[in-house]
Amino acid sequence: MEHSKIKIGIVDDDLLFVQLLKNYIENHGGYQVVLTATGGHQFLTEQDYGVLDILILDLRMTNGDGLEVMSVLSQKETEIKIIVLSSFYRRSFMGQMLKMGAHAFLPKEIELEELLAVIHTVYHTGHYFSNEQIDVMRSQLSNKLPEFHAFSKNDLTDREIDVLRLVCQQLSTREIADALFISPKTVETHKTNLMIKTGVKNMAGLVIYAVQNNIIDANEIVLFDK
């Protein structure tokens, strides 16, 4: 059914790329590209982006860059999950992208089939990390990124830590509920409390928090198996 499709927006100033990507995505069931924009300014001022589930966003654009878009969306506290897809991809930027609110950071050279897999993972689990990005997190995040939080890990309850560990394993809300024998609503409440206590804005931020505070080792983070 149409209303059950994952609603996607694409913001990129390469019109040919946008059209090709839109066609590819919509030729696979379960996805609908509901808006496109050629720059950040057009997206933020002319588009009804509140309908989106996923935003595929370029970084460098002449009419408002991706960093501006992420900054605005983070202030509005939307539920949109952002996949940054850029030819300006650098592994060393991974931590900063997550801090800015990205749920995945990918090179534009990615295979389209893999991109669909990432979209699916981000929609259902809240984030996606590749093996290379896990290596970056392991070597950099715990030492070089500023702390996100005002609370220490000792302020988290045992149940919140249980939920946090399962979030890092990319389990969905229903899967976490089943694993802990609690309701999905209770899981969502724990997630909300975790974000309030840690000061992060999304699931990716919770993963960084867990790594920084040695709640989970970066090696334990579960990746999507393509």
C-alpha cells in the first residue's frame, strides 16, 4: 500500500544524479521519493519536509550546503533520518557527521543496491556504520570528540543500559521489547530517557555515547549484513 512506503527526499545540485537515483529507488518496492531539491535553501524554504522518513543529502551544494540543512533540522527536532551521500566523503569526518545529526555517512560512489540496504537499515534501526567507520570510531571517538552529555553513565538505570546495548546491536524497537520482555512503548520511553540524560539527538548519538563511556566496545556494534 502507498502509505506504507518509506518516504524519501533527495537534496543534491546534480540534477541528472537526482533523477537517476529517484528512478532507481522508485523501481524497488517499498520506497517513494516524495520530494527533491537542488540545494539546502530550496529544501528548507520551499519543501514540506515534515512528511519525510529518510533524507538523502549532499554536503557541498551552491544553494545551501548539507551542514546548514542538518543544523536546521537538529534544532527542529524532527524524526527525519539523514543519510549524507557525498563525493566529499572522508572517513575522518565520520565523528563530525554523527555529531551534526547524520544517521549514515556514505561516499557517492556507493553501489545503488548497497544504498537501498543502508536506507532500509537506517529506517528500521536508526543508524548505519560500515566496518571502516567502526574502525574510525574505535580509534577516534572515545578520545577526540567532545562529550555529548551532562549525565555520567552511572546515572543510567540498568534497564536503560540494557536498551542502549541492544540499540548498538541495531535491534528494532519490537526486537528490543521481545528480548527484554517489555512492551514497545516501554522501549520507546527508555530511548527517550536515554536521549534526555545523554543530551544526544538521535540513535547514532547514543551509539557514540556508549562507545565513549565504555558501555559497549566498538567491536560489538552490529553492522548490517549485505
